[in-house]
Amino acid sequence: MSGPVGEGDPAGSPRWPQAITLKDGSEVRVRPLEMGDGPELAAAVARLSPESRYRRFLSPVPRVTPSLLRSLTDVDHHSREALVAFDPVSRRGLGVARWGVLVDDPGIAEVAVAVADAKQRLGLASALLCLLLERARAEGLREARASTLGTNRAALRLTERFGFRRTRSEGGVLEFARRLDGRSRE
């Protein structure tokens, strides 16, 4: 993502940016989203294939509208978080993992991950989700939920690998949940 790489995390941890080496040997950096990231975030979403955009938003998204961009960049790093992965040389956005707490239950976060087509199947989604869940635990959230298309095999493998359990299925969309506080699901 464009914009300066911050020295510290808005939540107080000085460990940003994180360097991650992918399976192909390339390196990316990850840090919390900043307000100035909007233009590059919109460009990164536009660079996704139509299929990748559909899988991320669970509907066709031909372009990033101003209201969608406001929603994607509206983070406070406590009730709404987003971590961005970017190329350390070009500064191009390569992936985003985010959560937003549920209005009716602020202990539960809805999570989502999107990765640039060229960086899929290289471990970036797993790395982003791992960091995102660490942030969720640090914020005291007790559960993470995710939704994906039943045909999205990569997302299904990712949720399984991270211990998400299917809770619901409706119209081709599967919903998953996993505890973050170490207790088993009720």
C-alpha cells in the first residue's frame, strides 16, 4: 500500500511492519491500514480478477465506489481492523485482512481476507489471517466469524486449517466460526 510505513501499531505494539517471506521466496510487508491507503486500496481491488472480487465480496463488484472505499478504509484498530500486505519496493497492495465487530455482539468479529491473484497459493492469506486473529485476541474478542462461497475451495481450506467450524449454509454461502479465547464453541 502507498503511504508511509508506520513505526508502531495504533494498538500500541511496535512490531509493524512485519516482513513475510512467501512460498515463492518473495517478501512482502504487512502493517495496519492507514487513512492514506485509500487510493492504493481501490487500485488493488481493481487489479483483482472479477472472480477474486466476487469471492471476496460475495457479489459482483465491477468497481470500487466511493462509499465502498469509505467502508473499507473506516478502521479504528479496535472495533474495525485492517492489515495490508504490500510489496516493499513498488509499494503496491497485495492483500488485505480485516475484521469488524458485530453491532449486536461486540465480542464477535466478522473477518475477511483478499489476496492479489498473482500472490494466491503462496501463503499470504494464511499469514494475514494469522496476524489478524492475533490482533483480534489482543483486542479481547472472543470469536471470529467468516463467510465464503461453498465453491471457494481455497477459502474452505483456509478456514479449516485455522480451526473454523461451519455454523450455517444459505444460498451457496457458508458461514464459519472459531473461538479466540481458548474455550470450545458452545
